Amino acid sequence: MKTIFMLALRNLGRNKRRSFFSALALSIGVGLLFLITGFLNGEVESAIRQTINLQTGHIQLQALDYNPSRTSLKWEDLVNDPTTVAKSIQKDPRVLSATPKLLLTGILNQGEETASVRIIGIEPEAEANKFFKTGLLEGNYLTDDDRNGVLVGEPLAERFGLKPGNSLMLLVNNSNGNITQQNFEIRGIYTTNVQGFDRNYVLMPIAKAQTIGGAENHASYVFILLKDINDTQAVKAALSNPTYKIQDWREMNDLIILFEDVAADYFGVLYIIVLGITATVIMNTQLMAVYERTKEIGILTSMGMKNGTIMAIFLVEAIYLAIAGVIMGIFLGWLSVELLAINGFNYGELGMDIMMSNTIYPYLIGSDYLELSIYGLLVTILAGIYPALLASKLEPVEALHGSI
């Protein structure tokens, strides 16, 4: 057995350049797999995190008749006395923030231009709304008692040329089915780094939203953020109440779950393509080695070396190449992901209805290193089987004459 490993190592050393570039090709393939996986992790994590923070929370407490596909302001579709309900939920030590939100539909009218917008009534100082405060680009943040101020997203402000202090008109559908019209003053311009959100949503204090929407002391839902996403099911069970409908983030985000599955399938195809190219390089390298050493193989077989031993030598060579290539690939993949994660990769807007940040920060977890390394090793070893079989089946007389 020791002889097999020594012969395999010596054979690779005969053509160091070819062996090096074969291992390098494998390392680039493995490194590319790490980079692809890092981006997939970053995309999915961004979509889930931003959707939870901006739209659904980890859990929502809703009225039994609430339908998220339509913005109903009928009182039977809303949560009554939501502040009291939220304070009760906030007592759970697993809850980071519980706060009511009221959704309105409206039209922003500025001069001759108009745009359909969604209006969210929020408690400005609630922990769940800190993303708007920390994302303030210009102007001032809202206060609970502000009855004339709103925040607008950066893309919406740029579209209409709005600045803090400017006035804008909002036409809002109210609970009576009528349209309420009022001028508001822009307190500030915010960004969440999610174009799909920032260009569509106007923020105002919930007390004002309840007044202009005719909702009085009602909210669309109680928005709940947890300290640990892993507590979602336990907290949901604790909130179970026949008076309300309790939904977790997975139930409210079918699109993200579908996106995650489709993305995983898409990148799985890329894995196959990359590994297929890598396997072809390794196989060609091993076949070249067989052709070059045909006479040597003939001598060894004529001296009594068994076909299985010759096959083992070539397989061990493939294993050596696999180990060297995977080790270099791990380093290349780790380095590329770490460098890109410093500032992230800004790709702009995808144009899909997914709350994903404009910038992706790729990252890898421990299982990624293990899984992708195993893929690289297995593919390389499998690619070496055919050349090894070819070498082991050479007839001594034909091999001595240098023909296959």
C-alpha cells in the first residue's frame, strides 16, 4: 500500500506544471462554488431579514377577518384597542417589540404628478420602527403627537423633488369608503436600502393615521419582533387566542419561501456545470498521463503487477489532485467571500416584490465548507475512475509497443 502512494506521488511530480494547473483548475471550481453559495446565503438571509423587519415581523396578531391582500378599514377587520394588546404581548421576555400598525392606501399628489402609495401608521419610538429612525437621511424623525408630518422614502422624494419642509397632498381611502384629502409637511427623508419599500411607503404617526383613515382606536395588526427567530413557534403558541388570528413570518411569506427554493435549484444547476467542467479537466489530465506512460504500464504488468494495483495508483493520483485542489479552493472561496462581504455587492433593484436589500453581503457557514469540499473530492475521484480503468485494462504486449 505504501508503494502505491509513493508511486502516485512520484508520477505527479514528473510533470509538475500539469499537476499544478490541474489542481488549480479544481481549486477555481471549488472556490467558485463557495462564492455562489455565499451569495445564495446572503440573498436569502437579506430577503428574510428585511421582510421580517419591514413588513411582517416574526409574528402578527390580526383580527379574525383580516385579509392582507386588501387594505380594509372596516372595524371588524381590524384589531380593537391595539395599544393595550401590544403592551400585554410586550411583557413576554422573548419579545423584543410589539407595536400596532395601521395600513392605508392613498395617492400622493404633487403639482401635476401623482403616485399610488401605501401609508403606514406607526408608533415612532417603538423598537420595531428603529430602522426608519436610523435610516433617516435628511430632516427630522416623527413624534407620537405629530399631526401634520410624514416621512417619505428616498426614491419617492427624488421622483417628486421633495425635501424636508416641503408640503405634499395625500388622498386617503377611509373606513367609510370615502376619500379624505389633507396637506402634510415632510419631516424627513428615510432609506431602508430596500428600493421596493422606499419608493412606495409613506410613514406617519399611528394616531394621525387612525384619524385620517377613520379607524379610531384600531390597527391593521400588532407587529411583533422577537429577540430570537427560533422562539417564533413557542411565542405563537403562547399567544393563541380564539379572538385573534396569529400568523408567523413563514405563513405570511410564501413568496420568499418559493424564492428560496427556486434560488437553491438554480444554484444547484450551476454547481453541476462548474463541477462538470472541473471533472473534465481532471479526466483529461489523467488520460494524458495514461497515454504518456503506456510503455511503463506495460513493463509493470509484464513484471507481474496486478491490474488492480495499477488502477489504484491512478486513483491515488486523482485523490492527491483532489486534496490539493480542494484545499486551495477553500482558501480562494473563503478569501473571495470575505473580501466581498466587507462592502457588500450592490446590484440595485431586482424588480421583484421581495423586500431584499440593495446590497448583498455574502457569507459562509461551517456546513458549507464541509459539504462543498466533499463535492469537490468526490467529483475529482469519480473523474479519475475511467482513466484508472483504462490503464488497468492495458494488455502488456500492446502497452510495450506504446499503443492503446
